Amino acid sequence: MITHSPAQTRRLGETLAAQLRAGDVVILEGNLGAGKSELTRGIARGLGVAGPVSSPSFTILNVYEDGRVPLYHFDWYRLESPEELYELGMDEYLGGDGIAVVEWAARCPEAVPDRRLEIRLTPLPGEESGREITLRPLGGFREIGLSEGDETV
């Protein structure tokens, strides 16, 4: 899928949220500024989260419980070591009663479950806000069916 603005990336997240279920783990891949937090904001809105949704860059985890299911938004960029994740007990949120969205999962790959949806966000050359967004279900994660009309949001 292609988006051309942060608002379109958020709308894609809202559309995706309708197909996510408790226990799902979504891994967001992309460089700094690729749109991972914007997509997460859209997922949050699609789940019914009403308040502001910020990147958990310093807290590592933000929990939003006011949607149809809890949303656990992780940012593992600042993890010192994989052990830090386990010491804080945050690995228990993955595959639990809510939807876990993880940014910078490569910092702690052993904590990533086999069954997951990976989403890669790649900036389009020559287009400041354009993004190519690729969804890849792994480990038996169900196919996500976005209609033909959703290819460019």
C-alpha cells in the first residue's frame, strides 16, 4: 500500500485496527521518521482510544486501555539489553489480552513471537510524506484482507 501523508498513514492504521484481535503482535519496521508512530496512532483510533497517543521512546511502553481491547505500544529503541525487557515483565504483554505494537523489535529479537504481523514502512524517494507500507503475516498469523481500494489510502 502507498500513503502520501501522515493522515493517510493514520487512516490505514484505523482500517487495520478493525482486523486486529486480542493477542495479536504487530512489529513495525522502518527507519527513524518512517511513520511507525503515525501508523500506531491510527491503530489506536481504530480501536477506540480517545486520548493522545505518543511514542514511548523514553518509557519503553505506553498502555491504552480505553479501546475495544487494550493497546500495548512498545518502543524498544532505548533498551540497554534484552534482559531489561524481561526484568520489567513487559514480555508478558506480547500475545496477552490486548494488541501489542512494537517499534524497534530488532533490539530484542528473542522476545518477538513467531506468530506476528510485520509491517515495513519505507519512505518513497522524492516524496517527503509518501510511504510504501508492506504487511507480512508470519508464523501462522492470519491474512489481513484490505480491499483493492485500500491499496492507496
